[in-house]
Amino acid sequence: MGLGPGSIVLLAIVALLIFGPKKLPELGKAAGKTLREFKNATSGLVDDDGDKEKDKKSKKTDEQ
């Protein structure tokens, strides 16, 4: 059920027809920026969870 090369080409042509050649680079930049921000935000959440686990482990070892 993946996208084959023909499907990707068809999607590119439809996007070109809908948005036009001048708007596509702007949309690509916006999409890239959005994905980058999302990745940074989610990695921050994962890092926060990891820090909490480390704090719990260090408290347990300090109590013993």
C-alpha cells in the first residue's frame, strides 16, 4: 500500500497545478520549518522524560 513512483509523480503534478510554480518553494520551506520545530519539541519531551527517570534513580540510590 506504499506510494509508487507513478503515484509520487501524479501527486507532484497535482500540487504544481493547484499551487503553481511560484508558491511551491514557499510551501516546501514552511513544511520543512514546521517539521523541524516539531522534531525539536518532541525530542525535548523525550529528553525531559529521560531526566525524570535519572532523577528517580539517583534519589533511590541516595536513600540507600
